[in-house]
Amino acid sequence: MNKKQVIGIIAGIIIFSLIAAVAANQSKVKGAAQGERIGVIYVEGIITGARDDAGLLGGAVTGSSLLEQLKEAREDDSIKAVLIRINSPGGSAAASQEIGDEIEKIRRSGKIVVASMGDMAASGGYWIAAKADKIMANPATMTGSIGVIMETMNLQELFNKIGVSPQTVKSGPFKDIGSPNRPLTPEERELLQTMVDDIYNQFVDVVAKGRSMDRKKVLALADGRIFTGRQAKELGLVDQLGNYYDAVALTGELAKIKGEPSIYELGPKNPFARFLGGVQSLLGLNNNSGVGLSPREIQLFREILTTQPAIQNR
């Protein structure tokens, strides 16, 4: 494949994707007129507090992106209720907390929020779900894992074997806490444990309040174990069993939407990703081989493939 053919293929895909993006945009606008809207937000992958700078070809939705979506759903009067579809093993406690607080704002605005669990909604994923008015899971969903973990690594013996001797200059006794250069001291372990316990108690409080459960009952379940969706329902951690479409129906019912609701998916509006998902690997742009392209040409194509089109689904 020569350079002209590569350029032609990429140009064709980009043009086709732009047309598809416009078509998708028009389709959503028309759909909004068919009935009252349910805003759907996807929580997929590990939850982080980082900015969503993954670009066109995506990556997991981050905390900052989810906050923007939730804010949009709260402020958009045409959205009558919100469905949060969760496929996440958890992640950052702080990011989960921020997302949960934003869900509370939506509920205080008078809008219903329903959590729909897919393959997994564990740890921070369950923290988010517990903030919803109702939770629906599949019988085989993996959920729970109510708890907090903090890990460090001690590489001191490895450093000794390879002849590496790290040197540290610090302003206080705890400034290099968790350093891989040495084991934790008893004082450091106690300090970190108090942090873990504090966040853990916050998590337990969220579940107890969100599920209207006695705190002692939550504590009995909050030992880090995971449950199936069916087990979680029996324990009171989930309200109903059903799939995504059942959750849509429940959301519409709770929001008292007459007729079939219109689904409005919030989030990054990048139909490009569906068409260009494998282009970088196909052309060797990830490993700089670039099917014979020069470094400058490889960089140019990367820039093309990671630029979001200025199209808003409104």
C-alpha cells in the first residue's frame, strides 16, 4: 500500500464519518420531538478524576467528563429523568464521591435518577449507583465490593540485587510515605490505615443513606466481597432485576412520562470513534511503522485521528 492509497483511505473514512456524525445529530434532534426525554449517561471503565483528554479514539469516561454530563442533564429542562448505565469495577474514591454528589443535585432538582448495572458495578461503581433513586441489575451482574484499598510496593530487595541505592532528601518524616525504596514504618502504616478507614466509613454512610438500610447491616456486607445481581437484590443492595430496556421503562414510569420516552445519550459526541476505532493500529501509527510513512506524515495522521469534530448533539 503506497502513501497515496493510505491518504485516500483515511480521507474517505473521515468524510464518511463526518456525514455519519451529522446524520446521528439530526436523528437525535428528531428523536427529542417524539416524547419526553430520558438522558442516558454511561459510566464505563475505571473511574478516575483525570480530565478526559483521550481524544477522538476515546478511552474510559473520566470523572470530569461525567460531571459535565450530569450537569448538562440537570440544567436541560427537556430531560425529565436520568438513567446511568454502569459498567465499572470502580476506581478513585474522590472521583466517585464527586459524581455521586452531582447525582444528588439532579435528584434535588426534582428529576428521577435510575442506575442500570451491566456486567459490573462494583466498588466506586456501586458508590455511584447507591446515589440513585432506584437500582436495576442483571441477575449475573457483579456488584458490591464495598470497601477501600490502598497499596504500596517495597522494591528494596530488588534494588539491592541490581545494585541500586536510592537516596532521599525530605522535609518531614512522612514526606516519602509509600516509597518503593523501603518498607512502611509502623507509624506510616497506622496513618494510611486511618485514611482508608475514614473513606471506608464515608462509603458505608453513602450506602446506608442511599439504600435506607441500617448501618450495621451495611457494615456486615461491606467487607469487600462481591455479589451477583440476584444476591444483591436479596440483600437489599439492588431494587429490581432487569436489563437496560427494563431500566429505561422503569425510569419513564418513575418520572411519569406519558408514552414511550425519547432516549438522549449524553457524553462525548464522537461518531468518528465507531469508524476509526482500528485505523491507528491498522496503519501502524501506534508503533511508528506507519506503512512506510515519514515521521512527519505519521504525526499528521495522528493529529487528524485525534481531533474531535465540532458537532453538538443538541
